[in-house]
Amino acid sequence: MRLPLTLALLFALPGAAAAEEQCKYSEPRSLELQLAGVKSVLFEVGSNDLHLDALPSSGGKLSGRACAARAELLKGLTVTQKRVGDKLVVTLAEDRLIRMSIGENYSYLDLRGSVPNTLLVQLDVDSGDAQITGAASVSADVGSGEMTVRRSKGRVTAKVGSGDIELEDIGALRVLAVGSGDLKAREVHGAAEVAKVGSGEVKLRGVTGNVKIGAIGSGDVGIEDVQGNVSVETLNSGALDVRKVRGDVSVARKGSGDIDVSEVTGSTRVPADK
């Protein structure tokens, strides 16, 4: 994960100098994935960077580099794997309690790789940056980092704290929770379900199935271009914007929040303003 722009400006580093500073010392890293008999792969990304392509093959590999501000920090950056039943767990690790990304303390792994496109790919991202393209199905748990999923044939399950998740061209979608972060999904070829939204933002566009939203706190939810129905259980103080729905739209309970509904082919049932 790179140094945020605001911090780069704060420390008054020129663009080229900042880029060099983020990988002053480096070493190559690689790992051949042991996938025989494996049904799913869990990547523990942590605060590192991982970009994956799911390909029509039976093998998989990671390769890239370890980057650090000081040479002695490189030895603590490791990539390991272990079997847990029919799951392969791949860990991108730093041998320190807390990752620092400022001045002379930064260290991280920057890896690219591939996995078979028949497996469930699970990603556990703390403050890192992860991408996966072409997987059979995906499960993503994101803390304060960033996650991108594209062209997943099956269901995507996601949870986000204060980070960001972007989803494009996926099967059905199940979102367990969005805290203060953002989740954007488009071209969802199936149903979309979001259990809980805190103060964050959720945008869904182009859903072929039904959309079901549980509780919306103070956050914003935008839904557009849905072929099925849209149902919301509870809207508290947040905002709900629903447009271009071929089915019905319903909101069961409403607090002080705002609801905007337009271009609905079916029926619309929302609570009256208090």
C-alpha cells in the first residue's frame, strides 16, 4: 500500500522522490501455490498489495518484491502457505506488530499472481490494496484498505469497515456490513443483499435480480437500474435514493432520513415523513 497523497504533501516530498522513497530497498519474492486437492484459497493480505488473476489452469503462483526504507527490514517480509483441510491459506506477513509507512519505517510486499478460475478466493485485507479478476467466487473482508473485484462468475460476499470496495461484472452479491467505508457495485448478474450500512456509502447499479437492504444508519444508499424488486427494512437518519426499477419498491420503517424514489414500473410503498 502506498503513502497517501496527503501525507506525501505533508512531508513535502517531490513526486519522483516520494515514489523512490516508498521502495528504497527491495528484494524479489515468489511462491508456487500448492493447490492439489484445494477447494478454496485464503489470502491474508494485511497491509500489503496483492493483484490476482484467476485463469483457466490448475496451478498458481505469486511473484513480486518486498520494499522497505531500510535493508534490515526486508527479512521480515515473508510469503508463506499452509493447508487447513481443503483450504490453502497464503499469508503476506511483516515481522512487526505495526506497519509504519512514514519516513524511515515503511515496509510492504507488492505481489502479482494467478490462481485457478474454479476456486473460491477469500481475501482478508487490513490497510492494504487487493484486486482479483475472473474468479469463480470471491469473499472479501476489508478493514481500512481497498479491494477491487471484477468478472467473478459466482457470488461475491463482502464486508468493509472504513475502507473501499469496488465490484464490477459479478454474480449475486451478499454484503454482510459496511461501516464508515464505501462499497460500489455495478453489473450484478443476480440478487444483491446488504445486511447493514453504518455511516458509509453503498451504490448499486445494474442488478438483474432483487435488491434487499437491511438497516441503514446515517449512511447513504443509492440504487439504480434494477430488474427485480427493491426492499429496505429500516432507514434511520441516512439517505436512500432509488431509480429505474422494473419491479416494486418498498421501505418498511423510516426514521429521520430522506427517501427519493423515481422511475419505478411497479408499486411504491414508503412511510410518510414524520
